[in-house]
Amino acid sequence: MQLQGRIALVTGGGRGIGQAISLGLARQGADIVIFYRRDAEAAADTVRQIEAMGRRARAYAASVDDLEACRLAVDEACRDVGPISILINNAGIASRGRSVADTDPAEMERVVRTHAFGPFYLSHLLVPVMRTQPRGDIIMISSIATRHMSANGAPYNMGKAALEALSATLAKEVHGDGIFVNTVCAPLTATEMGERLAKAVYGVKQDIHELNAEMGFGRICEPEDLAGLVSYLVSPGNTYVSGERIYVHGGVQ
């Protein structure tokens, strides 16, 4: 219960990696605020699981690319649950896998706004709140895509690169306020989005776990693998790690 007394906001916290992080932080004693865009049922189910642990949880419909929606939801969450001291910028969407010449500019803008504008908005809103707390933590969930910058993924690569620039800049601005800022770069992970990517890019026929033999430790990354790292980074056990970009790949790059 290392996080007892703290409140965490997890964007996209009802499904996939976000859900695993929400549940992992709750197991460590944190109360959880979830922002979701569309899947109210998944968010409500995650809230129920957290409440079954004896923690408080609330879910709010708020698209992270909308500043006013974020402002209203943050204000409501702070009134309902309390001051937020952990922010997990996890919400994300995939691009369509087309070349720059064939990508609709509207798609580029939508993807970049989700991955870069949203985390900026929420950091802008919550850093002042965190400054009033004994400790603050901001985690950006990025991707190993920024290491490779593969072809046919410009919107996603651009969005995640901007997210990482925000993280590195913010860490330098707030370390004097007792706020830790780190980036976790996720690999292909066993989620709904990961399944779609595995079929589109890697030729998987049925199940993403067909790729297990090619991955580190002989298995695909699971959302809980990332949740464990996030839980450590925001815990009292992390006393000096900030401004870092951590690539998670199981030793196979």
C-alpha cells in the first residue's frame, strides 16, 4: 500500500495498458480517476474492480484532445475524489499505416493531438495541483516506435516523438517542485490495439501470442509488465529517477 492517500488520473484507463495501470496503482493503495473517450462500459467495469479492492474510483468522459473537456473533468475529479498527484498520460490511437503522401492531413492532426496535445493540456492543468502535494508524478506512455521511426507511420511517430519532447522538457521545469516525470516506451503488447497491429504488420492470423517465440523471454509483452514499471516509478521506492525514457522490449530490440 505504498500509494495510499494518493490519487492517480489514468487517461484511457478503462482498457488495455491503461486498465492494467489503473488496477496496479489501486493495488498499491491509490484512488483512481479514469478518463475515457468512448468505452463507458469498460471504464465502469474497471471502476467496479477497483472499488472491490476497497479503493475509490471514478470515471469521466473526456477526450484528451479537447482542452475545455479536460479542464471540466479535472475540476470535477478534484472536487469528487481529491487533489490528483499522479498523472498517467496513456490515451492513444493508432494511425492507418500509410505513407506521408497517402495520409489524410486530418488523420495526422487527430493522432498528434491525442498523443501530444492531450498530455500537454493535462500536465498544464495538473502541475499546479501537484505543487501543493508532498510529491507529484507524471508518466508518459510512449512507444518503441520512436526508436525506429518506421515507414508508413508518420502520424503516430510524430505524436509520440512530441510526447517525449514534452516529457523531457517538463522534467527539467518541475524537479524543484518535487514532481517526477518519466517516459515508458511500450513494445507490441497483448491488447486490442496490439492485436490489430500484429495482424496488419506482422501477418498474425488469429492470436498475437503466435509471436511469442520472437519476443523477449519467449512471450509477448503483457499490459501488466508495463503496469509494474509504472507502479515502481511513482512509488516511494523511486527517489531519484526523473527525466528518463525507458524502452521496454524484454531484451529483444
